Amino acid sequence: MVNWATFSVVLAVVVIMLGAWTRLSDSGLGCPDWPGCYGFITVPQSESHIAIANARFPDAPVDVAKGWPEMIHRYAAATLGLVVFGLAASAVRRRRSGVPFKLPLFIAGFILLQGAFGMWTVTLKLWPQVVALHLLGGFTTLSLLTLLMLRLRKFSAHRGSTETSPSPAPPNPVDLTGNLAGLRPWIFGGLFLIIMQIALGAWTASNYAAIACTDLPTCQGQWWPEGMDFQHGFDITQHVGPNYLGGQLTGAGRVAIHVTHRAGAMVVLLYFAFLLSLIWRRDKSRALRGPVRLVAVALAAQITLGLANVLFYIPLPIAVAHNAMGAGLLLSVIYLIWRHYQLLLPQAKAEAAIQTKTMHKEVTA
């Protein structure tokens, strides 16, 4: 199951990148129906099939170049769904051996919801609220699959060690953790900021606000552009339709979204610069040095790609890479949290055991 869980994580990243490719190439409505394309399993290409498709959807003539990105994304997402259902079924069958099964079942249910959002993205004509939630759902799916992979790897390693020989006694947990226990709220605060920044990125993309500012470090030649309309830019009560391809917001609303996303990036950068340096100083055991480096590299790459998007006017490869690196940054923070939790787990167990013994003595006294 570990290998399949790892494959599902890789495939989820591919699905996110394909979704970005579909959106950024303006192919979100390349197929006006769902789950097929103009009523066909694949994009219609022959003259007869194109004629039938155009007759079925006269308001959306066939564009093969935009149909294929949409269908390839659907094929990959459907494959991911099958893999997730297979993981859930395998986990349920092996639950008596200790394999975690509740998380795979939850992911399987969430995949169905994500599929529904994929359908609504098309049927509601790229309504920004649904597009943003669909993108966030993809990142959530990836995060849950990563957590499942880490749990399965731990389960497999633990079972392997108990079958061969008893594990050696762990080192003194106090010596290992030092002052790291107090950093948990700060690390979770960083995760919250990453999620909020991803949400801002999703809102920026779904409202086509990425090109609202084409200069750096200012926006339209100003540090704080005049006339920004935050109320319009962040109005989540927009009516459905008729068609949001290309966006329906005013320029002032899009500038407000773009500037907010930039400000969020600066907050994330400053916060993690402080947090990572704090972890580095307090980590006497050096057990978190690897995850800290991973987060730092992912953050630097993401900031660089964001700047390149503006400087080079949203080239498709860089824009897709920016989406993928957003996923990479999220996963690196999740991995940091996981390693931090595993590092503190022996100490938590030791403290719980001491507390239990103390309570037992008090009861029997």
C-alpha cells in the first residue's frame, strides 16, 4: 500500500498541474458538458463528429486545441479517483492488521466531492467561487494523501522492525527536543498562512487577476494603486453565469485581488524567515534541519516563480510551475509538522506514562 499511496501523491501533483494548464490556457470550457466532451468520450476530431458536436452545442463550437487539455485533466483526475478507491478498499480489508483505514475512507469520500466541484466548474461556466473551491479541493486531496503516505510508511517501518528484532531504547526525549515543543503553535500558524495564501492564489486565478499588475515592485507604477475596489474584488456573492471565461470583474477589483496576493506573499516570506531561523537555533538534535531546508527551498522557488510570472507576463510553463510549487510548499510545511510531531511523540508518551503512574499512586494511597 505504501507504493500505491506514494503513486497517488505524485498523481495528485500531476492533476493539480494539469488543472492549472487547463485554466491558464483558457480551456476550462473546452468541453461544455461533463463528464464527456460534446457527448463523446474523447474530444471530437473527425468532420462528422465535429458536426454532431456543433449541432448539440451551437453556442460552444468545437475547439480541439482547448478540448484536449480539459479531457486530459479529467482522465488524470478519474485515474486518481480509482487509485484512491483502491487504497480505501485495501485499507478496509487489512484493517485488522493495524493499517489505518478511516483516513483512506475519508479521502475516498472527499474525492467524490471534488469530482462534483469539477462538474460544477463546467456546468456553472467557471463561476469563480466554484473554481477557487475546486482548486483548494485539489490541494486538500494532495495534503490528505501525503498524510496517508506518511502514516503508511510509519506503519510499515514499525511492523518491519518488530518482526525482525526489538527496537533499541529511544534516546532521552528531553535531550532531543529541547525548546521545540513550544514552537508547535508557530508552525501551525505558518500552515494557516500558507493555506490562506493558496486561497488568495486560487481567487486570483479564478478571477483572472494575475495580469492586473505587470510591473515590480510597484503595481501600475504605484506602491498602493489608487482606486482599488476591495469590496468588488472580494465579493463572493457574484451571481452565477452567464460565462466567467476571462473574468467579469472590473480592473479596480482585479488590482485589489492582485495586490492582496502580493501582500500575502510578503507576510508568508517574513513569517517563515523568522520561524525557520527560530527552529534552526532551537533544534539542538538537528533532527529538523532537513525539513527546514526543504521549506526554505520551496519558499524561495515559489517567490521566484511568482516574480517571474509578473516580469514575463504569465508565460504558461512558469504559471503552471508556480501552481505546482505552491503544492510543494504546502507539502514541505506538512512534512515539517509531521517530523516535529514524531520528534516530540516519545516525550509526550513519557510524560503521559509518568502522569498515569502518579495518578495511580494517588488513587492507591
